[in-house]
Amino acid sequence: MSSGSLGRRLVACLLNVSEARRKDLVETVAKAALYNAEGVRREGTTVLNIFNDHDYNRSVITIVATIDSIREAILSACQEACGLIDMRTHTGVHPCMGAVDLVPIYPLGEEVGVEDCAKEARAVAQGLTETVPGTSAFLFGWADSPLQRGLARRRKDMGWFKKTPDLQEIRPDMGPQPQRRFGLTGVGASPYVMNCNVTIDTQDIAMGRSIATAIRESTDGGLPGVQVLALPHEGAVEIACNVESVKGNTPSHLSAGGPWPSFSIDGQPYCHAPASLITARVAELAGRQGVTTKGTALVGFTPRECRGLAELALSQGIAEFWKEQRRIRM
């Protein structure tokens, strides 16, 4: 199958696990997505990137596979993570609830639709709770049928933003009452979400929170699709943004900098706020208070980059692409 035709059936998962300080453990989880118990590589599957954050004690593993292979790859990685990560001993400044904290599935190719991704997400949640006794999950996005509640709403429902969530109050969609050993896992499907984190040169968390509030989608004048937390990070404050793709074309009132990156799902247009706009908005707000920015980090890739690199990796038979990424992208 040519890389072009293969690309039409690709989906991505930015698997969030609650561990970053033991990088060998995180790589073991990534490799579980790529190889079966006998060490045989799964066809049509690659891991493009592993992003570790020590302060957050959280890693994001970018798994890409065809829609036919993604379920097995994700489920195997989740099972491995649950066997290796114990939430009873976890520490980190980023909110989290589960050893496997988040399993979002995104369509990349034209032949993958909304319901395809929703079906796979529900199957992963069911498979995890059935094969790892004691795990539990909630659903979000397209997988949360028929309500299709977004991730931010579902996290709030589950108490994800609380410093110490009361697991006994949580009613998961699948599995038993959440246990401290595994916590709670969010599983869902949605248009592509990337993470754009802007660091401001201050330790004033209140200032960071005011900036986060100003650019958050839910605020009047905020950026569509942008969900934000302000977190202490490496002696400064990080404005950590989930940048969700939104249906439609570039919002007219935000088009001065040019059209937003766009793609289509089931023939419908989607776009997302560019990192340059988020960085500029944070810099402007911080600058009003005499504070500069230290830099911007993208966790993973834009949707276009993700598909392009996956096609390259799969056409060249590179499973552990995260080891080759710097050489290829220089």
C-alpha cells in the first residue's frame, strides 16, 4: 500500500500517562504499542514522539496507526502502563487522575470518520476495564454517545481539576468505582488536539492564572478551542494550552494573521488556533504586567505534521520514530 493511500486510513492517539521521571518505563509503554508479547512488530503502527515533563511527571506518547490497528496498539500500551504505574505513589504539579490519564483518538485520514473513532474509543475503554481488573474509565467527545460532552466538561464532572479528588464520589462510565492504584482514565475521540505551552518569566501563579483566564475559550474575547491551565514549571509559570480543533473556517474576527491551519473530517472543515497567535496573546498580556515570555513548546505536532510524519515513518518501516525524529526533521 502506498504511503498516500495508507495515510487516508490513519488515526492518532496522544496517550497521556502519569509518569515522566522514569523514562525507561515510559519507553516500555510506547514499545508495547508497537510489538506484541512475542516481540513481533504490529503492522501499520508507529510511535512518532514521546514528550516527558519532569515537573508535571507526565508523558505524552504519540501513537499513529491505521484505523484497523489502532485499538490493539493503544490497549496494549494502556495495559503495560497500568502494570507499571501506581497512582498511590505519584507526585507532580499537573492535575491527573489515572495511571493512564487520557486516551484521545483523532482521525487523520479522509477515510476515517467520526463514528469510526468513537467506536474504537469505546472498545479501548471496554477492553481496558475488562482486561485490567480495577481500572475504570469515563468517555468524552464523540465516544460519549449521545451527549458528546467535551473533555473539559467531563473532567470537571469527574473532579479532575481538584487537588485531591474524592474517588468515592465518581461514577465512571465503565468499570468499578475508581481505585487509588489505577485512578480513572478518560477515553474519547474528537477532532485533533495539540498542546501549546508558553512559559512566562515569573513565579507569580496568580498572574499566570489571570492570563490563562483571558485566553481561555469560555472567556469573552478568548481563543476558540483553547483550554488553559497556569502551572508552576521549572522555576517559572507555564501557560499550558490544549488547542482543540473547531468546526468551520478561521473565525473572521481572528483572521488578521492569516487563515488558521485547517483540515476536514467527514467532508466538514475544521481549523485550530496557530501556536503563533497563542504565543503573541500570552506575550501581550504578560507584557502589560512587565513580564516577558521565555519560550513556547509544542507537545507533538499539528494535524498536518502528524499525518505527514506518520506516512514517512510507515513507508520506511520505522516503528520507533521518536528515536529518528531529530535526524529526519533537521
